[in-house]
Amino acid sequence: MSKLDELIAEYCPNGVPFIALKDCIESVSNIKWAENKDSEFQYIDLTSVDRETHSIVETSTINADTAPSRAQQIVKTNDILLGTTRPLLKRYCIIPMRYNGEICSTGFCVLRAKSSVVLPRYLYHVISTTDFFDHVEKFQKGASYPAITDADVKKYKIPAPSIEVQ
């Protein structure tokens, strides 16, 4: 019996419940540029995320005057970013500490794990699966520039074993 099988047997004797992503994530704040007009931030746009390594490879420095209109979402360490424009390109990553408090594009769905329900690394693993991207493909709309809404991303149901098992 594997360690995972042992944990499931011990902590999930009745099986594992499935819950929608929307029920295991927290809300994300948008920046108020008028209150931050003298500050600079690193901006994470869709091209900042490498499709092979699923990490942030390049950002640009922005401020209230130079920020693109899509530069809105404040990210925190361990947030998971999922590119919702052309989502099957699989631009997703987990935010490392060095980008805590920086800004990302509204082209990302930001998934901030509720730590009492799901661990960030577990959530990252779940959204990297074939099953998740099958869901994305089913819900994306548009032919030449397909996209999926944040609401449709958050409908996906994930297995939610106890924190100990995760």
C-alpha cells in the first residue's frame, strides 16, 4: 500500500468529496491606481508565463501612468494564475514570494486557495491535469481567439481530501 493509499484509508474512509473551485478559493483584490500613483509594480501578463516550465520568466515595470488597462489584479505568494485567453496554451503558474503584492493581467483567473479547504500546491496540481483542461476546452468560447470566463473555470469540481492527505 502506498503512502497516499494509507493516508486516504486513514483520513478519508468514506471517500473523497468533490467541491467546485469557487468553494475552495478566496476573492482577489484589484489595485486602486489613484491611491498608488507614485508606486511601481512588476506586471505579469500572459506572455510572462512560460508554457513549458509554468513559471514567470519576464515581467515589466509599470506605474499608474504606464499600466495597461488589464493591469488590475493584486497577486500574493502561492496564488495560482491560469491564462483564460487561449487557455489551451496552458499558461499557468504558482506565484513565488518575489512577486507577492505585484500586479497581473485580467487575462488570468487568479485562484487563491482557502487554506482551511485546499493547499495551494494541491490546487496547482489539480489545474495541471488533463481532466481540468478537458473542462476548459468544453467551456471555452470563440474560434480565432478562444477564452473561458473566470466563472466557468470556477465551476470545475475537484476532489477535496483532507489537508493531511493533500
